[in-house]
Amino acid sequence: MLKRLLPAALRSAIVIVFTALIGILIPLPVSAQEQPSPMGDTFKRVILDPTTYAPAIIAYDATMRDWNTSQPFFRAGYVEHNERFTITGRPNDVAMSYGDGQRRILTDALVTLQMSVVNNVADQMFERMLITRFPEHRKLVRTIGWIERVSFASFMSYQLSAQHYRQAGMNAQRAQQMGLR
């Protein structure tokens, strides 16, 4: 089932991420003198931070709900208004297949994940720089960094999902009124 839904490259990426997580989470003996490497610490903070994943997961869920609730209309002969989900790439045309739409949505979610990772890596590097410069304000710097990451994730999540959730709700209501399933 998983092989059918996910392309090989994505399955490989998932395996790499889980392998890295296991490597990070398995405790290693460290002497009191040793400090974690800056790259390792940044990697660990980004991987374990929920703001890294939230926008991609929320955008995927919203777009899939919109896509799923649109299917009864396509089966009844209606056209797709979003040009990104039509066969020709023009608005108000025949919708692409369900599987192609799913792959497009997954690709979009992975691009969103990529943007979140870049933001969180940059934020962690900036935090590290500020903590090095102002060690007495470590807690303040970490708090401001957390606020930035949560704000970025919230903004992206809203921008990428709000319209799809609204559309999914309208689709479900119209389909029920029209007796489409």
C-alpha cells in the first residue's frame, strides 16, 4: 500500500529521516567537558521542532480535504477551477486524475516542508550566534526564536490551508444538497 502511494524518492527520504532521528535519540556517553557540535545541535533542534512539520501537515490535510470533496463533482461532469489540478493547466477544464492530484498535493507539502526546514535552520543558526554574543540572555534569545518559528509556522499554515478548508466545507455542503456522493 505504501509503495503505491509514495514515490521511491519520498520513501528513501523518510527512511533517512527516521534513521537520523534514531541516531539522535539514542543516548551516547559524553563527558562533562564536551559540547555538542553546532551542526549536530542545529540538526537535532530542527528535526525535533514541531514547527518544522506543522505547515506541511496542515496544508496537506486541507488540500486533500478540498480534493476529496471535489471528486463527486468531477464524476458528475463538473470542471476544476484551479488550473494546477487540470489536465491542460488552464482553469475551468477537466480535472486531472485522483492519483495525479494526490501526487501534486504531496509534492506541494514537501515544498512547504522544505521552506519550514530552511526557516528553522536559519533561525537556529541566528539563535546560536546571538547566544554566543549575549550568553547572559540565552533564555530571552531562545524565547524570541520560538516565537519566530511559531509565527512563521502559523502564518504559512493559515495561508496554505484556509481557502482549502473553506472550499472543502462548501463542497461537502453542496454535494449533500445536490445528492452527490
